[in-house]
Amino acid sequence: MTKIGNIILPDFPLLLAPMEDVSDPPFRAVCKAGGADLMYTEFISSEGLIRDAAKSVHKLDIFEYERPIGIQLFGSDIDSMREAGRIADAAKPDLIDINYGCPVKAVACRGAGAALLQNVPLMVEMTKAIVDIATRPVTVKTRLGWDESTKNIEDVAERLQDIGIAALSIHGRTRAQMYKGEADWSLIAAVKQNPRIHIPIFGNGDIDSPQKAKLWKEKYGVDGIMIGRASIGNPWIFNQIKHYIATGNVLAPPTIDERVNTCIQHLDFSLRWKGPVVGIFEMRRHYANYFKGLDNFKNIRMELVTTPSYDHIIEILHSVKKIYAHTNEEEKIISR
């Protein structure tokens, strides 16, 4: 088993990465069903939270079936982060996570997210401020460093552990790389192999198949894997990885019926949580991913992303089952 403070996870847990505009409760619901062991909210602005901004507060919503789940915070001011930590703690997640990895300009250029990799003393002070007020484990997600010449993750890991974080997730790129190039897991492995490090170390970046997950597990020796973009439209990836690691066999891909049914579950939760207008609108970003690889799907997708009618969307989705029924038979043959 793997422990984060008092949280007990399976051996080699699979984590759903916090992703802005993606890992909301509807998406987390299908990923939990797909086998995710630990999930995180979208990252939440400390400034928005302490000012009671509706969008930030809404992101605090968590549900019992999601547990264990962490609330992730980002910010650049220690006092604001401390107060946001108190608010997040009161929402009763299983842990609080701090984002020191987001590379986007809207976050990093304001001194938050990956920007803190340029000021490790401030990162340490900010983290300690939250550790000191939290009644539950505090974890961190970060990157290798700001750029190629400042890969300081080994020093960062030791200093953060020393002030009390309970686990560390590391994305194998610098901020300068954004999401380009290959993730470098060698420094993640170096952190894990450091005899001073005793907290769980989770690797993140480029895991997009069960085969790669097993290979990276064996090659780099991390305690678990955090999966982000590869889960979008593919919440089954967690159970696929678990099955392959346990048996060496590849699970058959989800059938068209399974894809449609999961998409409908996602849509229904989206409407319940966001309301009928926003729920339908924000679901539009997911259809292409759920049905990736289907021939001649463009016209169907255009219908899905333009109709405002729930009933019409459901009608279109059920038609997908009939139009692509032959795909199920082809996939059965391939998986044998």
C-alpha cells in the first residue's frame, strides 16, 4: 500500500491530474468509475477563493464517492494562500495540494504556479504556511524547474519534505517546455532514489498507454503515476493500466455502446452540477475526445456542439451506437 499521511492507497496508485476546465465533478465521476485511485479538483485561485468569487467557490464541491480527493490551490501571496488553505480545509477534502507546476502565462506571469520554481525560499515559506494551518495532509505538484538551466527539483523535493509535505507529484518538463517535447523522467527517478526522501513520489507526463505505464513503473521506480491529458475522453485508461500491470494482457478497448453510455453519464452530471445551459455548453469540448478515431464523425460532432437541446443530443448519441455498431465487432477481432 501507499500512504499519504493517513490516506491509504493501493500499491502503485493511479492519480487523476488536476486540469483546469476539465477535472470538474462530472469528469471526475467517470474517471472514478474508470479506476482512478486519487483525484484532484481543478486548480483554485487563492485570490478568488478569499474574495468569495463564485467560480472559485464552486470548485470546492466534492462528493463522498470521489474520496480520496484533494483540493488544489494556486497563488503568489502567502497570506492569501494561508487563508485559502483554511477555506479549503474547511471543505473537508482528504488532502490539500499546492500547484507549483502550472506553466500558462495567466498563472506563471503573475508569480503563481511554476513561477515559484524561480523563488524556492518563497515556495518553501508558502508551503509551510499551509502545512501549519491544515488539519489534513498537504501535497505539492510541480515541474523539474523553470528552464533547462535551472532544473532544481532535487533541492525542491528535499526542502518541501523537510517542512512537512506528505507527497510530491512531478511533471517531467520545465516551465519553459510547457507541454512540448518528451517528458524527462530521469530527474523524477533521481528524487525517488534519494535516500533522504521518504514521502511518496508520483511521476507525471506522457503516460498515454498501459504499456508505457508499466515500462515507466519498472524503469523509474516511482510510487505511482499521475495521468492528465490521456484521460480526456478515455476515463477507462486507469483500469486498463491496472489490468496490464497485473496480468500483462491488454484489455479490449471500450465498445461504442460503452463510449456513448459514459458520455451520457458525463453529460447528465454536467447538467446537474452546472445547470442546463452551461452544462450543455461546457460538455461540447468532450465529444471529439470520446469518439476519437471514428471515421466520418465530423458532421455528427458538429451537430453535438451546435444543438442547445438535451433531448436532441441524446438522440444523436444513441444514433452513434447504430451508425458505428460494426466498430464493436472489429474491436473484438483486434483484441483477440
